[in-house]
Amino acid sequence: MLVGTSTAVSATIADYPVFAGQALRYALAAAILLAVVRHRRLPRVRLTPRDVLLLVALAATGLAGFNLFLVEATRHAGPAMIGTVVGAVPLVLALVGPLLERRRPAPRTVGAAVVVALGAAVAAGLGSGSLQGLLLSLGALAGEVAFSLLAIPLLPKLGPLRVAAYPAALSVPMLLAASLALDGTNALRLPTSGEAAAFGYLGAIVTAAAFFLWYDALRRLGADRAGLFAGLVPVGALLTAVALGLGQAGPADVTGVLLVAAGVVTGLRQSGRGSREPEAAGEPTDHGRHRGAPDARRCGSANTARAVS
């Protein structure tokens, strides 16, 4: 839901260089998350070469790579096509997540994921675009899936705070390099006060808070069931747009939201599986302590709202 609200700030940063803006956003989020790690005095964790490789891969695919594919896709396909392709995230996680854990995908969860993906497609419309646009959209989908799957082996050891913080920090130089390569020195300008406020919201709420909450849920529910909630991104986007007077809810929007809600409820009612709450490195499992979109050029869809520039 928090990620969905990011579409409302898109207009205020439409003129800022895309990848430089993402670098600012992730740098702020990393600073916040690392400050929380230090404040909570979590025990030190020694990273193995495998841990470092997974963290770098997560930053390169789930953050930097996702943004690169998404921005390029908007130049070759309409927002509806991109939203429909990336909206398949719940279905992919429902199928691949259990396989990585060496268990069969649960039929109920897979069926629920299909309903969620269908809801996102209905809300976005199938749209149109070129073959190149479709391939780039599939690249963005792969990045979105990697954002979750690459985190799974890291969560038991590092915990959700560190898994959210480290890739965010690692993605900053990657995005700055992409920005300099594509935009030159124009990418280094200071944001205006309005742009700075927008990046502050994106960094603190849509990235630091939402990433932590997502990874905490991922380790408790597993990729297949947590993935169902990716379908709630369009709900957050729709509610925010309506609340701020930026748009109206049409029949397709309402139908899509209802399908998403039905899919999530169906998936969570799966029998035989309780919520999983493994203890993460130095992080208490008591619930009290845990409660603590590109611009107009990119898809206004649902699951791509994570990359607001």
C-alpha cells in the first residue's frame, strides 16, 4: 500500500534526471536503515563471500536493473502493457518461491496468484507495444522477482533491516554510473525544494519503511503468500489518486481492485500452513518491536510504482 502511494509524487519530480533521482532516494533510505541498525545495537554479522554476492546481485537486479529495464520499456511500450507484464509478479513468486524451498507450489496459492495478476491486468488494460517493449517489460518483471527471491537466503542471517539497507546502499553507485552515462553532468544538479521533499518521502516511506516491512513479511509468510500482496500496490495508487483529486476510479479500476482483494484473501486462507516467524540475526521476534513510479514516462501501474523518479 505504501509503495502504491508513490505515484502521487511523480509529477513533482518529472523533470529530474531519472537515475540520479533513484540514487538519491536509495542513498537516503540506506542512511535511515543503517542508522536504525546502529540504534538497535544489533549484533555484528560477518558476511561471507556468498552473502556479498547475493547482496550485490540483489542491488544490481532488484533495484538498479529493475529501474533500467522499466525506464527503457516506457520508450517502447505503453504503461498498460508494462503494468500487465510486471503485474504477473504474484504468479511468478507463487510458482518459483516454493521450488527454491524444495516444496511443491500450493494449488490454492497459485490459483490466488492468478486472480491477483488478472486483477492487475484488468486495472491496467492489456495495452499495446512493440516486441522490444515486451522484452524490456519482462526484464523489469525479472528484476521485481529477484528483489524478493534473492533476499530469501539472506533473511535468516541478516534480518529484514540489513537486507533492506545493504542493497539500497550498493545500488547508489550503480545508478549514478547509469545516470552519468545517459544524462552526463546534467544528472548532478541539486533538486529544488519541492523535488527534495518528494525524494524525502520516497526515501523514508516508500523505500526505507516499505522495504523493511516487505522483507519482514517475506520471512514470515514465504515468497508465495507474501507475493500475493504485491497486488495491493494498485490499490494504494488508486486510493491516493482519488484522495488527492488526481483521478477517478472507473469500472475497470474497481473490478481490478476487487479481484486483487479476492486473490489475496483466497491465498491467505490456504490450509496447512501457518505464518512463519524465524528469528533473524539479533532481531527479536516480538511483534511490538517490529512495528516500529517513474514519472509520467513510466507505467502508472501497480507493481512498478516502486521505481518512482
